[in-house]
Amino acid sequence: MNERRLLTRRALLGTAVASAIASLPLASAAFAQSRPAANSPVAATPTPNPTPTPLRLTVPAPTGPHPLGTVSLHLVDRARVDPWKDSRPARELMIQIWYPARAAHGHPPAPWMSPGAVPFFEQGQGIPPGTLLLPTTHAHLAAPVNPGRRGRPVVLYSPGLRSDRSLGTVLIEELTSHGYLVVAIDHTYDADQVEFPGGRMETFAITSDIDDALIAKALAVRTADTRFVLDQLTALNAGHNPDAGRRPLPPTLTGAFDLSRVGMLGHSLGGATAAAAIRADQRLRAGVNLDGSLLPPVTAGTDRPFLLFGSDPGSGPEDPSWDQFWAGQHGWKRELALTGSTHASFTDMETLLPQAAPILGLTPGQVTQAIGTLDPQRAIRAQRDYVRAFFDLHLRHLDNHLLQRPSPRYPQIRFLR
């Protein structure tokens, strides 16, 4: 990967954990010694509370009128040997479907991360066990679906490299509460950890150097994952159960997907995945890239609407891959910047890290370096409102004019072009 792309604020390797937190000691000396770059200004070990009281983290409630339901599916693509582990004769994925629910009574709230994945997440991030209690979501497991009058518009979500679907919960819940059906994809083996039914864990398995060739392969794998998921959603919408174990699903999922109105959203490498998938599959009608660099041929753009939504450019140069994409994009396009933000601001770390900082011994300066200077509530509100405005415009033909020009209600949003 060329030096300029490595230095860009949208580096493909950046994820909520591996970008913002890799340069910052999240919880322990071991983490501080193993993850930051040698010249990191925050590579010094913090001083965590020696006997911390476990802290329950929370994610902000969504603002829409719908209660939320969620269900996870284990999908198996038998047409592909796994590209990252050729010992696996098929490509296996976990997806999580978030949907507007009729009611939540009698259905327990869903955890932010699958229980078996939590110890791997803690170990990978150097979080002492028992220090933090990860959030509970606002969605309820297998609650009955509210399919709407003619099915719900669909948004796929793809996380960054070495990340997982949990880190997009704040945006996912917001879209769902306003009537979208959101499908979050865990890309096995380029995710830090994925839990499959029965407790089987699969962890990050890429051993090659991270360069342009490796990223191009990852994008090809993720694009194939996305297209396979779309195929399985078509089967699910027709009344079939594509779950590998045929685990029971809410029966009202049948017909709940309006597959004529499908968009895609992703962060970092997931944003590049959205751009790659929309080029490869006409079923995707609109896409959003949250702070992810691009590679050819994705930089050639597409004929469908696409939003580039980036972190604060500061005084640095524009990401050259975004310039190339802009020149080649023939569909509707807009580029926004969230002032006072960083790469991790487009993930749940924007709200989780400030909560965790006191118990983990992080200074305000360290938190600012990780997620920027913008107040987290204002950052989250702007992301939620602009992403929803984009999908409302292009999947529902509802225009609140938020994307036409700068708004005095959102001084933190810069219209770059």
C-alpha cells in the first residue's frame, strides 16, 4: 500500500478498535505495549483503577417510533471454498437482522455482542475481565416483525477490517427505529471474532502483509459475501429459512423485505465494500462510505447515489482515492465531513469510550485523540440524521433537504462538495 494512503485519515486498516484504539492504550499495560505504533504520542500506559467496580456501558436510544427486534442467522455458501481458510470447504457467515417490531413484551433484549465473543474482544483489546459490562441493545430477540404495508426498505451494514457488526449498533438501531430493515454482516476471518451457533469461535485469520493486493482480495471476498447475503434475503423473503441449522425465525419475516429498495452502509473497509458491492450488483440502489479509502476499480464510481461521509480533514490533504471516486461518480453524489471527529467517531466507540475512560484510567486527552474534540452526542446526532436523510431520499423518495445545503442546526457538518 503506498505511503500516502497509509497516512490518510481514512486508512483502510483503520477500524474502531484497530485504528482509534490501536494508537491508544484502552485498558491495560499489555494493550499499551502491544498495539500502539512506536512513535505514538499516547503509547504511555494509563493508570487504571486497581480495583474497579464493573461499569455497565450503554448505547443511546434510537429516536424513531418503532420498537426493535433482532435475529441472527448462520449462512453457508457452499459454492465457495473459504478464501481465507482453504481447509473450510464452504464460506460461512453470521448476519444479524434488525427490524421494526410489533411488540417487545416477552422477548429479552439482545446483547450488544454475542456472549461467546466477549472474552475474545476483551483479550484482544486488553480489557481486564470484569472491568466493563458491555451494553444491552434496544432490540428484542425474535420479537414479532412489523412488516409495514409493502415491506421495509433494506440497508446492509459492513464493518471495518478487524472489526465486527457490533460496532455499528448506534447507526443500525437508529435506521431500524425509523422503519428500515438492517442486515449487518460479519465477514468471517477478517473480523476480529465471530461466534457461530453452538459457541464455535472464528477469529482473525489473515496472515499476509496488509498491502493493496491483500485489500483488493478482501474487497472481492466481501463483495461476494454481500451478493450471497442478498440471495439469501430473497429466499428468506419468499418464505424459506436459509439458516444453516434451521433455527426458528420470526414467521413474519416473510415478505418483510422490500428488495426493490436496498442500500448499503459501511465503515472504513466496510465503506469501501459498499462502493465495491454497488458496482457489482444492480440490486443495491444507494450506498454510504463512512471514512473508508478506496481502491481501483471502485474509484471509477457508479451510476447510483453515493455519499462520502468522512472524518475531520483538518489541515491534511484530501484522500486521493475520494478525489478519483468523485471524478468517476455519475450518480447522485455528496461529500460531507464531520468536524472535530476521527476515524473511530463513525463507530460505537464514539459513545462507549468516554463512558469507559474513568474506570480504565484514560485521560481526557487520550479520549480526544481517539474520538476527536466534537461532543459525542452531537457527533452521533449528526451521523444518524444525515445517514437517514440519505437513505430516506434515495430509497423512500422523502427529501427533508438536509443534503441540499449546510444547515445551521448542524454546524459540525461541512459540505465539502
